[in-house]
Amino acid sequence: MPRRTDIESICIVGSGPIVIGQAAEFDYAGCQALKVLREDGFRTIVVNSNPATIMTDPGFADRTYLEPLDVESVAEVLRLERPDALLPTMGGQTALNLARELATAGVLDELGIELIGARLDAIERAEDRLKFKEAVESCGLKVPNSTIVTSLDELDGLMVPAVVRPAFTLGGHGGGFAYTQEELYRQVERGLAESPIGQVLVEESVRGWDEFELEVVRDRIDNVVIVCSIENLDPMGVHTGDSVTVAPQMTLPDEAYQELRDAAAAVIRAVGVDTGGSNIQFARSRETGDVRVIEMNPRVSRSSALASKATGYPIAKIAARLAVGYTLDEIPNDLTGTTPASFEPTLDYVVVKFPRFAFEKFPGADRTLGTQMKSVGETMGIGRTLAEAFLKAYRSRELDAGAATPWQALEEVPEDVHPFFRRELDQIRDALAGIADVESLTADGWVRLKRVGLSDADIAAAAGTTETAVRRRRRECGARPSYRRVDSCAGEVEATSNYYYSTWGEVDEAAPTGDRPRVVILGSGPNRIGQGIEFDYCCVHAVTTYRELGYEAVMVNCNPETVSTDYDTSDRLYFEPLDAESVLAICEREKPDGVVIQFGGQTPLKLARAIEDAGYRILGTPFDAVDLAEDRERFAGLLRAHGLRSPEWGIAGSPDEAVEIAERIGYPVLVRPSYVLGGRAMRVCYTPDEVREMPPFERILVDRFVEHAVEVDVDALCDGVDTYVAAVMQHVEEAGVHSGDSACVLPAPSLSFAQAQEIARVVRILGRALGAVGLLNVQLAVTGDGEVYVIEANPRASRTVPFVSKATGVELVKAACRLAVGATISELGLPPERPPRQWSVKAAVLPFARFPGSDPVLGPEMRSTGEVMASAADLSTALDKAERAAGRRLPRTGSVFISIREPDHQQAVPIAATLVGLGFDLYATEGTAATLAAAGIEVEPVRKLSEAQDGEPTVVDLIRRGRCDLVINTPEGRNARSDGYAIREAALARRVPCITTLSGAAAAVHAIATARAEQAMSLQERIDAELGLAQQA
Amino acid sequence: MSYLALADGTVWRGESVGAEGHALGEAVFTTGMSGYQEAVTDPSFEDQLICFTAPMIGNYGVAEARSESARTHARAVLMREARGPDWTDWLREHGIVALTGIDTRSLVLHLRDAGSVPAVAVASDLPVEEAIERAARQPSMLGRALVDDVSTDEPYVYAEAGRVRIGVVDYGVKNSVLRRLAKAGAAVTVHPHDTPADELAGYDGVLLSPGPGDPEPLAGETETVRQLLGRTHVLGICLGHQLIARATGHDTYKLQFGHRGANHPVHERLTGRVLVTSQNHGFAVAASEAAEVSHVSLYDGTVEGFDLPDLRARSLQFHPEAGPGPHDAWPLLEAWVEEVAHA
């Protein structure tokens, strides 16, 4: 039976900002769902606060709301739009929890909205530990023995070791292992605080058991299909998001695998998911074969995105179709076109997923892996052997040199790993050890090494030669990769799939044909801090634009979460590492008319030289212009030549030299290693000692730090001659906070007309001087006396491109692509340059809660994982909403604790005065309190931790007891054990918003004072208004 | 040098990890991702060279209990990546030619387009030209009767006690069939393929087993089935299904490259539901609109089952016993035993 005809409009809730445990996979899911629902003629409404997603593009749904994902906002959207149904299974735990809350609050009933995809009772059975246990046991299966705990008094008699799992948290947040009673107490205390329903499960530890996941879909007439099995290399105990995983499962004989398959089918039936997909996790004892059902996600998930990419079976798409009434025998398989979705995928290759960590960003954080997910991204490798797939995923991580991470070296195999995996990985080391010199290798010898998955670089390192020498020799021997199709059926059915991976010693399959001009677009690889989903957004837009312009668009990427690695996105998809070897081999096969490197962040830039050297054309800004902007000395020369100012700076080869430079240019200085991403290891130093404390880098960059300046971010388009200034944004936090972590406001509220004009003039000069063709991002600082300093320029897509595109309605990537193939600015028909009428705020979301031990303070090193956007008719309302969307709802009443570093005490006075005027009670540490009291502000002093006598309540106690609704605390120094640190950590644990900069505090307090309630407005309406106004202007 | 030569002259290089010598047979592929030992010991793979589409074979070793019959039936296995030593030792001990390093995906695409063809797997110094010639001289699977090679010579009792007495006609039965029957509560006796109908009619139910080769030349067996139908409950599986088809006026034909795997969706007409099934057949019953068709392949429309209530007979082209493959259709086998018990 075809689709349901009793519903016409469907609302999809996204997963909000990228956080650990919820990343781009839900944009991928949302996009797939929207595509098929629109194909079927449904009216679609999207609510998601994350502007960097494709699903929130105005063309992707009929109505798009960039609103906070809380009951208040979503209910408002539902009231405005009155959809017939709500599909909550595409937006991760966030959407599922929201659906539950909306249902329990009676909103869905009141508006007559049906929950589709997963019914409320099924969601509850999957999510509520007790109900889940009952469901599992009803089909004769077992969950680990467990007890539900709702208070710390219930811990008597519980056995350790045990696992603590809070109910309804995402990515296992707040959970962990306990080996002793004391650890158990601490874990449960934390878990109870994290769980929105104050419930945790203390369960039998199955640590060390093998871990498997099955991706299951079920339709309304009870057909069940197992899409994929996934096996974890890291046994039970490490969160599956942090585990290296393999698909299909490798170590189970058929009878054991079928037992899991039966169990998965039984569980999805018992839980009652009947129109969608689920991920079911199992633990299995290697010795006894005992099986425990660990958990189930009654929705698409990170694992289902991985399974979709691993098999070519688009789970989210199928799940969306099932949700509107189709059955599995009716839905066709895209890749074959002839078989139905009930044909279970079968793989003739192996897939390995690797987690990407960012511990280097969180010094002091515990790096041990456990039940709480800590990785920020992932990579996937496809090969014909485990080792080949493993090494592809392993090297796709693009680790920063020296960054400490799990799996830093091949030797770091987890202790409990299955002997099969150990043998396979041993093979890699044996192969490496067997490499003597590359000159004597025969064609067969090359194929043998390559089939193990070794890269040219690996072989070069083992043979003590260069990668290019290895490549030359290998090619002389005729050893080249062959490309194979991912077709979901192991070749059994003829498929015209456009989805490829490489392997060795085989026949090449389906070489590209066709006479359309061709571009190869390089993606951004794994999500990491500093290079996130924004770049995938840009890549997807580039693909779409080039296709519209008549090009064949070929995508290369290795991140399984993304929309860019959906085979539906491009003309051809190569799921390959983004390294020189892989990219050059793809270029050789595709013979592109141009290679696009502007949109994938730093990753493709690193390959630019090799691509140019191999004779391929880079579209848009030539690599030399990128280098001109990134090389400090060349860039400084350019600025000088054009009479532009920049903070004084110098490059030091040693700490002493760095101090010398600092003395010359004056403190404070910004010190960092040269050529880094996301401000890594960057620090503001006020004294020579602080400069000396920096780790010894080969080249240290020392910049004069422009204090008390307004930091401005500009996104512009250039055609090599003319420049279009698309947006001038202002950072809320002062210079010294990484631009990626700072809230960002469009238009810039503090700039005078003349200053804005001056900024535009500077950007235009830079655009022409650099010879940029396409996007240009410039960061500037404007001092109190109106001086404009250029901080840096990047002639490529920036993090703010999606935000600006949505705030202004100008599709920046589309314009940049057209410029790159020869259009001029004047030919693009862009609206006149002018600040938007509506206020938009982008706020960062920080993962501090995941990294206890690391100081939760903003600084020059970027640490946010994601962002939210909010727009309104005035700045305060937009900022207030953005903070709410970021999970830091600003209080309207209550108490505020203020502790400001000494030099800034006076600046805190107006902030404090406003708060008192708004009726807040103030607490402050003694120094701050004295200044405020002296200014006539009523404030209650509290003891610092270090000053407190025995038994005296301290500020930390105050926060812990929930007596504080907002914390304003600017950091005193770098001492990790300082009072400030304890205050911030307490606020974090208690989920009290904590502001660590004065400018941030001023903006927040202003927002508290003046924000209004404003009706939600769709992005389509906002853009129409913006562009309409622009037309009139 | 070790290689696979097809009758059409194509040669596929590999390395030997099994027995020495060469093995003639029909080159076929199976898409199941696990169950390699079950496949090699399944009598339905008699005289065939099995190419596994799963890239790594042998990962979890071997276990006696996994064998589907008392001996191996496939002549050779063709793998992209064999994993040992348990599996490769076992292959060698059982005299099976085994090649690794084969470009299996290309071979599969070739077989898909060219069809299953006579071939020879070589792990000896047999020259390539001679190998191709020998492969080409082999008879096609079309028209070959193989059940006599794999059937038991004497009747034997598999399970003594049970609530129903089931006679199994062994055209190449798998242990999984017998195991499932016994588990469903049947007393099971296994008979040679040429057991007369009169001898079988005394059972509460008769199961016509799976088996290798072409059903068409099995005139005697087809006649026996014709005589048996209507006299007791009959369930045909795979070759047994094809014999019931032929006995009731349906045609069978050789498939281009067969259905071999663990993921084939089958539409059950009565319930409208889809079963994910284990399949292993090179011949099939031609698509038919006949009312008695109970199951249809969602993959190519071939008949996957009959329900003939007047004759008290049912049949299934796929393998409800699994082994290897999904258990979705286990209930069908149990339901049949139940049906016989309550008749």
C-alpha cells in the first residue's frame, strides 16, 4: 500500500548544535527524510537551531525555523504551522526527548498532531530502563542485571564493578564505571544530576565482553530487515562512539550471528518500533556465548548513519518512507533500482570507523575512555581487507602532530581485543617490518603491501625515503589502485551506483564517462574542533552549484556522518582518505577540469601544492594567494605595501627570543606556534614568565594583543578585482577569545557608519591585493580610537558562511563557485551591500561538561563543538534566544554571583548595577564585593575557597546548593587549581550559565534587561523580508 | 601457479591455500557473509566451485558441528582473502582446492553476466590451455542428475521419538533440516532418493529434501512424488519444491547464475509479509500466476513456494532450515510439523 493520505504536512525536529554524541549524522538523516517526504508531496516544516546544517537551508523544506529546541519554541512553531504529524526520529536524542516532552505536556494532543516514526509508548519502552528491561525479558532475552536508582540512599547492597547509566541523556552523558563503593557513590550523584528525570541505572558490568550492534528497520506490517551488523574492536566498556568499529561483524560464526539477528528482531518487535529504524547493542561473552541486550535507540543514530554509508542502504530515507505508510517490499533500493528495500545489504568489502578525539584542546581532562563518549568526530575507511579499511580510517583522522589520542600508534591495540583483530593488525606491522628498499619491489610485491592497506607515506617511512619517490617507483611497476562500487548486493544485481572506494590488484570498475566538464570537490574530513560541519555545508553547496552550472561534480571525503558523503549528493562519490596519494589517484581517474579546495577547511589546502604540482587546476583563489595570506612574512609585506595596519609581531625560534620580541612590541602578547588550526596552543601572555612557560615550538609567533578592541569578522566575495562585502559581524567576547568560541552578531552593533566604511575599504584592498577569487574571510580589530587592524585574512570558506548565508539570504557558496569558474561580481546580481535589518546571533556550544578536569573558560584556543543561530528584530531578543538555544538560558530573576579579575573591577560596576536594578541578588568575592559596595551597589560578600575557615560556606557551596542562577567569573590566571577554576567547574556541574568575559557579561545582562517575547518567524519569511528590503534599497 | 580457468577462456589468478591438484565443477558465487563451512559441506554445492563474495573467509575457524553433511561437496573455494590456519588446514585435510587472492568481485560480475559456467580451479602445474580445455569439456549443470551421488544408500533413523513420524527423502539433505524437524517434535527417518511412494505414504508426513543438480532429468523421483502427492502430507524444500512443481505440471529452468545467499526477500502471499531467506539453487520454477503459488521472489519473480491443500502438499524454494542464513522462515517448518500433527 502506498503512502498515507490522511496526513499532508510533517514537522521534522533536528538535533540542534553539534555536541559530542550528536553530530552531522542528524543533518544527513534530516536531509534524507526531507528529500523523500517532499518527493511524496508532503508539506515539510523543519525546526533546528543549527545554522550550519543543510536541512535548515531555505530550499530544503517548505518552512524552516531556526529556533531553540525547547518545548516553548517548538510548541510555538507547531501552533503556527499546525502540521498533521511530527517526525521525531531524525533528530537524535534531542528530538526524541522533545517529542516526549511535547506529548506529556499535552501539546501534541491539543493541536491534534500525530507522532510518526516512533510512537510515544515505543519511545518510552526503549528509553526507560525498567520498561526496556521488561520488553527484553518478555522475548526471553536478558539485559545486564540492574537496579534503578533515584536517590543516593538506594546504593546499599549494590555490587561493584558496575556501570552507571543516567536515563535519557545523549551519548551516555553522565555515566561511567565504578570499581569501588566510593566511585559508585560519586558516579550515581553525577548521573542523577545529569538525568532529566533524575534516574540512573546501576548495572552488572559486562566490561571485556565483545560488543555488537545491529541496525534494524521494521515496517507497519511487521517486516523486519537487518541492514548491517557492526562489531566493536574495543570491547564493552568503551562507548561505541569512541570505539573503533567494523562492519560487517567479523568474528561470529553464522549460528552466533543469527542468534543476534533473531534477538534484534525480537527486541524491535517487543519495544514496538513499527515504522522506522533502530540501533540495538549487544554484549556477548567470548567464552560462554552469553548475550545481553545493552540498549536500543528507537530512531536513526550515529550508528545508522555509519551503517548507511557502510552498506549503501539509506536508513533515514527508508525510515521516513516507512513512517508515512510504505512497506519494505514497496520501497526500491536506489543503488540497484531493481531490488526492494527488503533485500538485506550484503557486503563484499570491509568498513572500519575510527573516532577522532580532541584531547589536546582540554589539558587536564581525563583521557581514559569509558561509557561516556568523548570523541568529536569520526572517519570511515572501505577496503577489501580489514587491514586496508582500518588503515584508511586510521590515517583519515588527520591527527595534529604530537596530539595525544587513543590509537596514536598501531601498537596501541586495546588489551581485550579479539584475537582475530590482533592477528589482522599484526599483519600490518609484519608488512611494515618486511620493507627493506622500494627499488627491489616487484609489481606483485607492491600489490601485496597495498592490499594490507599501507599508504605510500607508510612505505616511505619504513623504507627511509620520500613519499613521492615511493609513488614514482610504484607507478613504474604498474601498481595503481582500482576503484570498486558500493552496490549493497556484492555484485549480484547490476547496479549503476556512483559510490566508489579504492583497492589493489583488481579490475577497475566503471571508469567515468560523459562529456560534461568535471570538478573534483575535496571535503573536510572528520569533524574536529575548529573544522566542523560548516565546511561540509559549504562542500554540499559547492556540489549542488556545480551540478546546476552543468558540471559533473565529484566528491571526495572520508567522514561518514555527513551529507557530502551521501551518494545522493554528488555525481560520483569517492569514500577515500583526504591525503595526497588518494586525491591524486582520483584526479588521475577523473581528469577534472578543476579541483575545488576552498570549502573543506584546512584539509584540502594542505593538498593544494601536490595537486598543482601534478598539473591539475585549482578553481578559484590560486594556491599562491592562500599561501600569501597564511605566510606571516609575506602577508605582513602585503599589508605594508597597501598601507594597512596590523598588530606588531615577530617570529621567534626560542622562548628567550619570544620574550625579546614581547619586550619590543609590548605586553600583552598573543603567543602561538605558527601554522595552526583553531588557535591550538595559543595563549595571551602578560608577563615574560608567561611567555617562557609556552611549550617549545620550532617557530613561535608573537603578536601584540590589541586589548579592549571590538573584534570584527567579515565574509566577502571577490572576483580577483572587485569585492562584495557580504557581512560585517561583531564578536560579543573581546579579542583574546577565539572567534569560533565567541558569540557573533550581525550586523555589528558597535561600529559607527564611518568605521564600517573603513572596514569595507580595507577588505576591498585585501581582496584585490591577494587576488582572491571566491570567498574571503577577514578578521579585524577596531580599537576604541577607531583604528582598524587586520588580524588575519583567509581566502576560503570560513566558519561563518552558513550563518551569513542564512542571515542575509545571499548564498555565498553558490556565488563563490560561479566566481571560481569565471563570473564577475557584477554578473552575479547580488543584492546591494548593506547591513541586514534583522539581528542575528550565532552562539557557540562548548563541551566542557565532557571533560572534567579541564578549565571551562573561554580563551584563544577554540574549544566549541558547534553553534546555534537566532534572529529577531532587536539584538537583545536575538541574543537571549541564542543563549537559550545553546542551552544557557539567561535567568530573569534570582541570584547572580560575580567574581572579576582585579584590573577589571571598575568595568563590572555598570553590569552589577543593571542586575540589581532588575531585582537580582548579588553575591561576590571580597575584592569584587568591595568595589561594588564602594559604588553603592548592594552585594553580599562570600568567601573564596582559599579563604574559607572550616565549615564556612564558600562560593562553591553556594553554586552547588543551587542558590545561584548565573555566574560571571573572569579568569585570574592560568593556575588550574585556582578559585576561579573551582567556581567554573561547580557552575558547569550544576548547569548554571557561566560567563567568563566582561563583554559577554555586559551583552547577557543587556539581553536580560531588554529582551522581548517575539513570535517565531520562518527563515523563508526572514529572507524574503531581507531581500525584499534590499531590492527596495 | 594457481588459478581458476573458466570454460569461456577467462583465467583468474590466485594463490593456493588448500589441497594440491585441480578441481572441475561449475563456478558459482554465494553472497552470504558467514557460513563458509556450512556451504562447503552442503550437498547442494555438489560438483561446484564456490566463490564467496564476502572478502574475508575463515575468520572464525571451523567446528565439526557446523558441517551440514558427513563430507564436503563443493570441489573448490575461491576467495579474495582466506584466513587461517584452522580453515585452510581443514580445506587441505578435506582435499578441497582453495584459492585466495582472487579478484572475486570481478569474477562475480563476470559470472553474473556470463552465467554460471564450467570451470576448473588449479593448484598444480596443469597448463592454462589444458585447464581451459578441460573446463570446456565438462558437461553443463543443465541436464545433470546428481542426487544419486549424494543420497544415503540405506534408510536410517535420525530421531527415534516424536509426536509425528516424518519420512525424509534424501536428495542431498542438510543436517539443519533434520535438526529443525527433530526440534519441532518429529520422529525422523531418512530414506534414499529412489524410495518408492508406497513406502513413504505410510508416514504422517514426508519431507522432500533439498539437493543438487537439475530437477528435469530426475524422472523417477518426479514420478514417485506424483504418486505420493495426496496420500500423506508432503513438504518440498528447494529441489524437493522443484520436483513437486514438475509433478504438478510446472516447468523448471536453469537460472543464469542462481540464487545463493542469505538475504533474498520472499513475498508471502497469504500474509503480505516479506521473509528474508537463505537460498541456494541454480534452477528455479518459472514465474507463474497460478493460485497455488504461495511465495514469490521479490528479486526476480520466480516461484518460491506452493500451497496445494487438495494434495496436502506445500513446498518452498528457499531454505527454512537456514544453516547458514536467517531464521525468519524457521516457523514455516515448525508450522508444517504442527499441521501434520493436527491432521
